[in-house]
Amino acid sequence: MIPVTLLTGLDDGFRGAVAGNLLAAAPRGVLVEYDVSALSTGSVVRIARTATGMIDREVITMDHPCVSCAMRGSLVQLLASIAAVERYDVAIVNVPTAGDTHAIATEIDRDTDLRVDAVITTVDTTTATADLTGEELVRERAIPTAAEDGRAIAEIVVRQLEYADAAVLTTDDENTRALVQAINPRLLVRTSPAGLLGVRLHVPGATVEPGSIAAPLEGRTFVWQSARPFHPERLYDALEDLVAGTARGRGTLWIATQHRNRLSWDSFGTNVSIGVLGPWLADLPADRWAGVGQQHQARSALEWHPEYGDRASYLSLTGADLDVRELQERLDGCVLRADEAVHPLTDPFAPYLEGSTAA
């Protein structure tokens, strides 16, 4: 079984430098890289090399330009052939910015001759805060990706951090270190990749449960909850202010006009996504509770309301410099008051939630 290290990150140059350092530290290692500069024309070049030279080169052509598709279609086959040679001790895969590391790792782990030892992400401390808290989209940064890719830069970086086992920073910047560890408290954070190769860090299947919240860490994450539903119009009007300066938001929403739907909150920088997770436990027979996330079941068991059951809202917002008092007051002000009726309310979320499900 050959161990595989996946390397991610927004900056191609720094990620490539870290990949080179890892390869230099592995005399019997192989580095797999992808040239995606011609992705828009449906062509990707995959190169495998050792410290002494190239051992494989393939031009991958696709009907639909997609970085992850290009990798999933042939990467496992290449890694399996490298393992079969029994000449190499480790494989390092330099994943292009738009690649889905979670999907790639899952496919690698399905092969009995391969295992993912570590997922390492690289972070440029000079741009990290702006990237994580901004509104710029991936297509505005000229990053090679599918034409329909509507993700924000913040989402790409957050997803890389949340799935990674370790992060390598360009400099030992205290603020960046604190922010990335608030997004993923289990991250090993270093300024050098030294010592990360050959260490089994990865736990297959470790993902963020939809609708879950993050625990507070060093004042970077604010956690809020309410046993009363949101007023839909006040919440809708407050969205922009709530995510200003934040990098990541997670949680579950109870909106007064969406009484049957348990909603998810996912925000990346200033981009907010609200989707339908499904029904509340209170509306499900007990034999169907197993299909609901374990964290939600555990929270509901502790906080079950005699009238509303598991209906409640809880959010966590992580950022670089949060005004906790302002967030508390703003969220409290969005809650439906006891003297307000539900039936005459207009629901600005309804057009976006029709037919929606949270991933």
C-alpha cells in the first residue's frame, strides 16, 4: 500500500514550492502535477515525476472542462500503477486550486493499494484574510475552472482548510494562524512542510455536518442560539451586515414562515447560502431519526422543547475581528417577538428555498 499526500491551496506558486520541498524530502517519492492552463479548451496535462526526472506524461481531453473530473478519471489508475512497481514509498499529488480534494481523497481511499496519509493546504498570509472575508468569485480571479463554477474565493479556501489535516503558511503571521485554526481547530499549522511527509494524519470521512456549528476558539468564533424563530423579513434585511467581516458561518435556522423546514446556514466570506436540510425531528417518526445528522440528534436530546421539539436556531460566525456585541444585538433583533403573528408575514426566502436541499 502506497501512502498518498494531497496538497491544496489557492496560490499556485507557493503550493508548487511546497510540493517541490516535499518531493526533495522523499528520495523514493513521486510527485503528480496538473497543468490546467488549457482547461477551457478541454485539455489538461498530467505529469508524474521523481526528484531525478519525469516518469509519466498524459494529455487528458474532456467534453466538459472540469478540474476534478480530469483528476478522478485517471488519478487512481496512475497511483495504482505507481504502487504496483514497488519502487516508490510515497506519492504527492499537487491538486489545482479548483479541484475537489474531498472527492479525490474519497476515490483514492476506495482502492485497496492506496491510502491518503495527509491532506495539506497552503496559505499565503499576505492575502488570507482578504480572501477569506471577501466577496470575489473564482471566475473573477481567472482561476481555471468549469464555466458554471459560481463559488466564491472564500468558499474554496474555507473548504480547503476544513478538509485539511495540516496547513503550511508563507509566514508565521499570528492573525492568519488564529483565523485558520478557528476555521479548523484540528489543523496542524506550520511555516514549513518539514516533518509532514510520512505521518498518517488523515481520517477518511471526516466532514462538516450540514447545519452544525463550530465551537468558539480564542475569540474568533461567535456562537448564538435562540429557541424562538426568526422574523423572515428582518433576517433577510440583516444578512449583509451579519456576514460583514466574517470568513465562515454555519448553523441551523428556524424561520417563522418555514415552520416545517429545518434550514441550513452556510456562509463563506460575504456569500450566504441557505438551504433546506429536511424536516425537524419533531415532525418525524422515531424510526426515521437515524437519517438526521448525529450532532443535531445530540443537541436535540439535550435541548428538546416541550412544545416546539427540536425547533431552534443556532449559528456560529468566525472572522478576523468580530464585533460580538453588534452581532448579538443584530441577531436578537431578527427574532420574532412574542406579540408578532406569523400568518401575515411575507417570506423573502421562499423563492430561493423552493425545491432546495442542503448538500
